[in-house]
Amino acid sequence: MSRLADYRLLCFDVYGTLIDWETGLLAALQPLLTNKGSHDDDTFSRAHLLAIYQELESEQQRLTPDMPYPDLLATIHPQLAARLDLPAPSETDNQRFGESIGTWPAFPDTVDALHRLSQHFKLVVLSNVDRASFARSNAGSLRGFRFDRIITAQDVGSYKPDLRNFEYMKVTVEREFGVKAGEILQTAQSQFHDHRPAREVGIRSVWIERPGATMGNCSTEEAIFDWRFETLGDMADALTRDE
């Protein structure tokens, strides 16, 4: 199939694609960073902080694939402080960081684009967070948008890029909607978490390459995608032209 309009279902990553994961995460880190004192500012650049965070997150997800995402964030928080040579945060600080997910902002184009795309596609979430955290995001910055199906890491018992998450999604949408893998478009920002594993299980993808986004994308590896847009709004515009 050569047109967006030929597909029946979009499977979304949420944090990084619909929600501004990087801005939300960095805002939640600010209380920790107030203790940086006279440390070299390069140590606390956006790129450096996100690179360290991604390394710690991927390793923790590998070690504890069934740990709910807020607990995983709380576990990483003191590890990040240690890597940055900052004072150890309190347990309350760790928990507050873990519970920040529901406050992370949606991208400005997200909600309108979701409504437009829903006129043509079934919209399914495949997220690395837990059910309660996603519910807070959905009620907050996603303004209560009604997805056709929500699948979280908590439901599967593993985190993307584990192929089990994509296999679980494929079985679910075929059973509930009669949609086969060849009719699905994985719609996401992260090459590491979404595009590469989606390709391995036979799913084509749309890369929402948000300007300036770095998480999950390695410049030394060839990007995998079938369509590419800077925003979800751009994708909705392209669908309109296709129909």
C-alpha cells in the first residue's frame, strides 16, 4: 500500500510523539539540578542530561521489565544524581519525580491532529508507561481524547523495544478490530523504541521526527520509516491530501 489512506490503524507511541516527553522530563529534574552549584554547565546541557537518562532508563527497563514506570523513574532519579555528582535526593524527591508523568505537556498540534486522524483510522496506544500514569496524561494534556484501545507496558509485562509489546498489540487489534499487521502504521518519534522493532514484526511506520528531539534516535544508524513528518499535524494534513 502506497498511501497513508490505504491503512486502517495507527499505533501510537505517546511520550515523545504525542506528549513532549523531553521537556516534561527536564522540568521534573529541575529540583535535583538546583544543587549543581559551580559544576560545568556542559554537564547539565539538555543533550547530556537526556543521554544519561536514556542510558539509565534502558538498563533499568532491561533489569526490571515488569516494574511500573513511576517506580522505574523513582529508581533512576538517585542514579542520575550520582552520575552528575549531585547530592542524593530524598525518597520523597524520588517519588515526586516518578509521579511527574501526568504533568508532562502535549505538543501543541497533538489533540487537533488526533481528532482529524480519528476520522479515518482506529487509534491505538502502545506506551511504555503504566495504566494510571497514562490515564493522568489522557485526562490532562491530551484533554480526555478517546483512543480505540490503550496498551501499556504494564499490560504486557515488558518495555519497548521488546518485540513482545508489538506482538501483543498485533494480536489485540486483529482480535478486536479485524486489523492485520499489514494495515497498521506504527506512528512514533523513537527509532530505538518503535521503528526498529516494528519493522522486525512486519509493521510499517511513520516517523514523527519532532524538531530537536533526541531520545531514541542515534545519528550513526540509518533511520527506518515509510513516511516522515515533523509533527502529527503535518501527518494529518498529508492524510487529507491523500483522501
